[in-house]
Amino acid sequence: MSEQTAVKIKTLLIEDNENDMIIVEDGLSLEGKGEFEVIWANSLSKALNLLKAEEPDVALLDLGLPDSKGLEGLERICKEAPSLPVIVLTGLNDEATGLQAIQSGAQDFLVKGQMAPAVIRRVIHYAIERKRSLLMKDHFMNLVSHELRSPLGILKELLMQLSEGLLGPVTKKQEDCIAMGMETLKRMEDTSSTLLDLAKIESGKVELTSTAFDLIELAKSLASGFRFPIEKKGLILEEDYRADKVMLTADRNKIAQVLTNFLNNAAKFTQKGIIILRVTERPEAIVCEVEDTGVGLAANDLPKVFNKYEQFGRYRDKKAGTGLGLSICKEIIGLHDGQIAVRSELEKGSVFSFSLPRK
Ligand SMILES: Nc1ncnc2c1ncn2[C@@H]1O[C@H](COP(=O)(O)OP(=O)(O)OP(=O)(O)O)[C@@H](O)[C@H]1O
Ligand SMILES: [Mg+2]
């Protein structure tokens, strides 16, 4: 058998109770068989110093330290070492705090009194892997946003100059090629901004910029943009507004994004008939619907329609897009404390709607 030469997992244990410290340390030496090196800090300030000096691979953090209480310690650690996986130690019957810690950036939690050696080891390994894949995802999203989006912008600019004849006369054939290139670029831009939207939403970095605006005015302006492609497909676009003006305080761009996806989907998944854009005012809520006479959805697909990457039926092809549109819509409406809903019947059509509370 080969001798074990693997690098040890440097584990920073931030715990003021010596008994709990011993349980973790013994557990790791028993189960880990030399896999772990444990560094102990009995206060947050000592831990913050060790973060720099020792550069640990993982931290186990007690939430009741002499110099920090509750999630405050977690926040400090995450701020000082954003790429460090942190596992929180909670008391018995305190699962709620553990779950709250996960929402605040911890990878996992261990309940004191239930820390079997095998459990501690598994949780540490899982936390390290999970954090690594989150960091890779962040890195990928950065790549999408900077490395891909800027060259796309440059290509678009070059194609514009070509099509406007700024670089010499353009033949009909060349014009067609440029138009195809522009369309492809637009699809790539749409996909990259969808991915970025999702990454922002998932990392909790989305902030709403709420203003007061007229939803009917927004609906009318979006409808006018969609009228041409919808009518070109031989469909009818009807606008049904039950009021002259419906004032709303919300993030106008994000609400426009939701309506745009609803209209886009209706246009994409309807081959004949009519698409209706409707705004209704109710005493407690404002409701906006896009109804179509398209392919519809099967009853067993309906509960999945707002999940990520779900695409249904024969439209599961590249034309359908990324399958992220509706999941982003759901998040946006959720951020506004609203409700998103769908009614649909296969081969008959669908109604996608959102309602926003009157504030
Ligand atoms: N109006 C509709 N009629 C029938 N099926 C629909 C309708 N809207 C959405 N769907 C189904 O739900 C799936 C998910 O829609 P979603 O908007 O999330 O993604 P997408 O349109 O496929 O891609 P993206 O919006 O990311 O470009 C679609 O692929 C389609 O199968
Ligand atoms: Mg869509």
C-alpha cells in the first residue's frame, strides 16, 4: 500500500466550549485517519487572525462565541474569507438557526450532540465540494458577462458599420449574411443576459428599483413592439385593458421583462389564432395576463412549468431558448410579493398571469 502523502484538510474550529472542541477534534482524528489538521480558535477575533495566518480549507463555527453572537460571526468570516466554506455548529432543537445560516452563506450546519465522527467528516467534504462548485459557477458567470459580452458588442458594432455601408457598398447577398449574423448575435446576447439574470437572482444580488408607473402604458408599448412579429406569423394580437390607467409601484424594467417573456412564449408556442394581452384591476391586486390559442401544456407538466431548464413537448429544441425565462419571471414576481400562475390545456392554449398586490 502506498504511504499517505495527501495534503491535509486544514480545519479551523471556532468554538469556545472545550468539550465541544474535543468532540470535533477526536471525531476527526478517529474518522479522518490523519486526513484533517485541526486549528482551534476560542473566539471570533482569534479566528479572524488565523484566517490570514493559516489560510484554512474549511471552518466550523459555533454561533455563541464570547465576542460574537448569532449570525454576526458568520457574516464577519464570510466577509473576510469569501471563498472559505463555513459550517455552523448549532445547539439541539435549533435547526431554524442552521437553516438561516445556510441562507446567510454557510455551506451546512452540524447539530451539537448529534455530531457522530462520520457525519462531521461527510459534512466537511460536502461543504468543501459545494463551495468549490459555487465558486466555479461564479467564475463561469463572470466569464459569460465580461469575456463573452464585450466581444459580442464589438462584433455587433462591426456588423452595423458593414450594413450601413460605412465600409463600402454592400450587395444584397452580403446584406442577407449580415442580417443572419445580427440575428445570431442577438440570440447569444439574449442567452448570456438570461444566464446573468439567473446568477444574480440566485446569489440574492438583485435589487428592485421601484418607481410609480402606469402598467397600461407599459403593456401598450410592449404590445406595439410585438405586433409586427405576431401578425407576420398570421396571428392576431388583441389588447384588453379594463381601465385607462393602472398605477403601480414596482421595478418597471423587471415587470417589462416578465411580460416580454410571456408574450415571447405566446408568440413562439402558438401556430394559429389569437394572443390576448389583458390588464385587470381588482380591489386587492393588479392582474396581467397573456392568453394564447397555442399548443398548450399537459396537466402533468403544469406544476413544472416555472422550474429551471424545463421545456416541454416537441418544442424542446433550440428555437425554444434556454428554458429559464419562466423561472426568472417567477423570481421577479416573488421579489415583488406577487403571484405567478398558469392555466393551460393541451392543443387548446394557455393563460400565463401575474398579480401584484396593491400597495
Ligand atoms: N405560452 C406557452 N404555450 C405553451 N407552452 C409554453 C408556453 N410558455 C412556455 N411554455 C413551455 O414552457 C417551457 C419553458 O418556458 P420558458 O419561458 O421558461 O423557456 P423558453 O421559452 O423555452 O426559453 P427562454 O425563455 O429561456 O428563452 C417552454 O419551453 C415551453 O415548453
Ligand atoms: Mg421563454
